[in-house]
Amino acid sequence: MKKWTRWQDWAAIVVGLYAVLATMWTTHAGASVTLMIIFGGLLVIAGLVNLAMPGMQAMEWAQVVVAALLFISPWIGSYTGASGAAWTSWITGAIGVIVTAAAIKPSMAEHHHGTVPSH
């Protein structure tokens, strides 16, 4: 895998950044701002790490977990009633899970076949 080329990680960065920035224009309740900034920011960081160091399976799994936490954060942070923040979390979290899941299988196959370049 080449560094800085996987569209899936770029997509995770974009949706994580959107979740963070959306706190400026969405309706909030509960812990929505805090959770959207934390999980969105962690999604950006995980995407950057995966782009810089492709083939780190543990980091890819961490990225999918963070995206899933972003998806469930409206229930965790009691903001399902804040439609803007809740929908932003659900949509960005779901996209994060989907694009990361799409990246995990090829990464595992490449790692299994021993074609991951050494760092």
C-alpha cells in the first residue's frame, strides 16, 4: 500500500472534520458538542495515521470503533432530540464505519500475503 493514497482514509478524515465543524451550525443538546468534537477529531487523527502508515491493522480497527462511537453518540450523550447534531453524528458515523470497513478487508488480505511494505 502506498502512503497518502487510500480514498477510504481521506473520506474518514472529511467526515470527521465535518462532525467537528458542524458543532458551529447545528442545534445542540446534552453532550453533543463535546462528543462530536472528540469522536470527529479522533476520526481525523485515525485517518491521518492510516494514511501515513498504511497496513497498521490495529489502527484501522480503532478507526472503525471511533466511527461507531460517533454513530451511537446521540444515545450516549442524550442528544437524540437535537435533530441537527444527532443526524450529523449518525450520518458521519455511518459513513466512517462504511468507508473504514471497505478498507479493512483489502488491508488484511495484503497484510496476510506479506505485501505490506516495511516502514
